[in-house]
Amino acid sequence: MSARTHAQRHAPSPPRATPVTGAWMHPWPTIQRTVTRRMPPKHASPCPPSVPAPSSSTCTSTSTAGISSNTPVPDMATRSTHRRPLLLILLFLLLFAAVNGSARPSTSPIKNVVVLALENRSFDHMLGWMRRLLGLPVDGLTGAECNPNSTNSTTSSICVSADADLVVPDDPGHSFEDVLEQVFGNGNISAAQPSMSGFVRSALSVNALLSSAVMRAFRPSLLPTFSALAPAFAVFDRWFSSIPGPTQPNRLFLYSATSRGAVAHDKLDLLLGYPQRTIFESLAADGHDFAVYFKTIPTVLFYRRLRALRYAARSFHRYDAAFKDHARRGVLPALSVIEPRYFDLTGTPADDDHPAHDVANGQRLVKDVYEALRASPQWNQTLLIVTYDEHGGFYDHVSTPTAGVPSPDGIRGPPPFFFKFDRLGVRVPTIMVSPWIKKGTVVGRAVGPTDTSEFEHSSIPATIKKIFNLSSDFLTKRDAWAGTFEHIFTELDQPRTDCPETLPEVPFVRPTPPKEHGWLSDFQRELVELASFLNGDYMLTSLAQESRKKKMTVKQADAYVRRAITSFLQASKQAVRLGANESAIVTMRSSLTSKSSSSSSP
């Protein structure tokens, strides 16, 4: 006791995190869960031993390889007994600052990049009619594109049309197996030129109503935001998803140029977090900040490294509370990531464009982001990128590239396909906005860095590296190969002054209300699992909890995810305030001791 100071003995205990309970979970006793090795008992606290530790969380440390290591937190009292010359320490700090975390000079006019990745739509589905109906010279639809109808219908094929609905009846298939069928039809899956003939047949295996829905594309008038931005700035009509597969592997490519062999949603890997280096760390290493503005939950937390205190405590903000304020004050960081609302509720509808959500809400989100940036003092140095993670099972006529695509890291996919990551996915809409982009720009095939290079999601980290002249190497072989787009900012001598300040209003024409009392989609269940794991409520071996999770409604899941992610981020901030090692990751404790009777709680 004598070793403790008066301040230590009388320091107030930090507030205990409110336990998350619910009827869908068993009231497990308080337990400690961690997926990394614990620190030695002397340093088991997430904070220096001289500071009381939060009762609801602890920290684990991660190495630079994404694998946990025992990194003890030095005892404050012990450190005070080590007398080193003050001048030597100051000189060391000055030398460290001179060689680390200093931004290198860049000639790019872009100082702020904003990325918004929406969900599950193909290029033709969203922008395919813009050539014929708006005169925009993109590689779009002519009306002659068809897919064979494999039912006993008298119609031998189903052709494209311009009558897509804002809300589709179901979610078309877009797994790795689904995409194989969609792009190759009945043909050879190793063919150099995919036929793009299996979309109707794939849709029929999900829901008969989808067979025509996947061939329908939007009239430009139904997408007023895109119809205003596309002719005013830049459209990429050869931008592909990174793999022929679903959401999470493609989202992993967006900021790390690899999915580390994932072609599907591997639950354990997603929960533990993927360990690869990301563009966020490359920026931070050179002294550039980044921020994630999220509405429901930041899916970038599927990257394990972003769970570390140095990021979790500072870089995540609620979109509604922070984004417009930061834009208005001109304090947006070098890279801003916007994560849309993934759960569809009355009053707060989903705006991620994931079927069967209302696409009009995605248009409102893009309009909201654009107008906030347009009014910002940072506008003249800003680039907005709007893209989609993958095509979501909707038809596109452009064959997916199969030649010269390098594997990012040599890791193959799992059986039975053992995918070599030597093909790209289906084409997706990508629009870029900046006052440095010429009006009416259409960007086609990539020019270099190799003869086979294409624009795909790895083009984003590859170009960010060039924009900010980052000192780190490319993340993988894939972003080293991917086409980059920094050239579209170099064709003007000064930023344009004719960019619209506001965009057209998006009409409210939704025919059906949100299905907030319906069951979750696979994607939404993954978000619940992530939130549950981060909040310490997840039992990897609990089949009972798994069955309860599947019975959550959309409304219950939204409420739970919001509470859980708030608890995790608050615990991370508290750990930093108490002096924890910033390479550590907070591990929350479960305190489920009672069931909730609230109908809005899981």
C-alpha cells in the first residue's frame, strides 16, 4: 500500500460501461473474452498500473503484423525512478519527429479525399441508360442486350429495359458461385471472354420475380443526383469490383488491396479482424489524418488494425453529429470515409442502396455529402469518390477482365474453387467529383501502369499513395498493378467556379414502408456479429446465441448495433485517457445478467 500515492488511492473509479442486455441473448455471467494473448498479470490492466482500469474492458496489444504480442505498459512509478538526462530525451524526440510522421511534399491539388462506397448495384443497372437518354458518352446500354430465360415461359430471353424500381422485391444472388454463373452462363468458367449470360438464370434460383428485375436499369430521371453529377464531373465506365464475389471481400480491397484469400464472408476471420496493412496506416505513417463518418457501424472495423486505440479513440465519428460540422469548419482530414445507414427503419431509412432498400435514399445521401463539401472552405482541394462495393447480382454487359490480373499476395481462396484472384468482378458505377475535373469527363480503360491494368477498388489506395506522395510501398501487388486516376486533376490550371452549389431534390415516391420488423439479411447479420464481438457479447461456440441472433428484427438489430459500437468506441477513448498503450485493442467484458423486456432491444 505504501507504494501507492495519495492521488492513486483516492482517484475516482471510471464509470462502468452500461451492460447490453436483451431477450435474444442468454444472460451469461460476466466473462472476459479475448482473441489475443493476455499481457502478463502485472500489466493486465489496459492502463498503467498507477491508473484505475475501466471495469468493463481490458486491452490487448497487436504487433505490426496484425498478430498479438505481449507489450507491457510501463509502470509510472517505475519510470519515475529511471533518471535519464533530460537533454538526451529531448534530442531523441526531436530526431524521431524529424524522421517519422512528416508529410512529404506533393504537387497534387487534391488535399482531401472523401470516399463513399454504396452497396450492390452494377454499372448498367444504375448508369446504363445515360448515353441514350442523357447523351453522356459512356459504354452503356443499347436495348439489344438480353439473357436467356431458362424457365418454361414462352419468352426465350429477357432483355434490358428502362423501368427499374426504386425497391426490388428481393436480394439477387451475388456469392462467388452466383457470380460464376452470371458471368459465364453455362460456359467454361476459364473462358477468356465471359459471356455475361447467366444473370436471369441465377436470379431465378433466388426468386422468380427477380428474373426480370436484374435486367432492368434506371431511367436517369429516377436518379436525379447521379444525373446531375455524372455530366458535371467524371464517370468511370470501366471500373470493376476487385473480385467476382460478395460485399466484404470487395470492401477489404477498397482500403487494403487484398482480401487475404477471402471470396466469401468468413465469420471467424471477420470477427477476429483481417490483419493486413491498409492505406489508413500508410497515411498515418506520413503524418496524414483520416476519419470514418458512420451512420450505423463502421465496416472498416473488419480490419483488425483499425481497432487499435490510436484509431478507435480518435478517428471514428457519427456522420450526423460530425461530418457537416467538420466540412463547414474546413477540418476534414486527408481521407474521409463515409459509411451509410445499413438498417431500414421508419424515420431513419437505410441509404446504402442494398436491395431491397430504396435507392432514392442513396441519392439523398450523395446529395447531402456533395452539398456539404461544396459549401466547405476545403472544396477547392477536395475529391469525392462515389462507388459501389459490387454489382449485387444485377446485369452488366461488359465482360469481366480475366487477363493479366495479379494475385495481391499469392493467397488462394478456399475449396472447392481455390480461386487464384486472377479475375476481376463485375463493373460497378463510379463517379468522381472535384472542381479540378473537367465537365463531362468519361474515363474508360486505364492507361498503365501495365498493359493489362484496369480500374478497380485497389485503384483507390494506389491513387491515394500518388496524391499524397506517400513514402510507404504499395500495399500489395494488386494496387501496384491497378490503374490510377490522378491525371484527371491535371487538365485544368485552376479549380472550376461553375460547379453547382446544390443538386436537384430527390422525390419521395417509395411505394412500400421499411420492413423494420422483418428478419435480417446476411450482410446485416454480419454487422450484428461484428458489434457483438467488439462489445464482448459474442460467444464463438454458442449455437444457442447464433439461433437467437437470427431471430432479431431489423429494428432490434439497429438499436443493438448502435449501443454496442458506442460502448466499444467510448471504452477505447477512456483507455487512451488513462494512458493505455495505443497499439492495444480494447476487449470488452460481457455483463449480461438480466433480460430486457423492451420490444426495441434485441
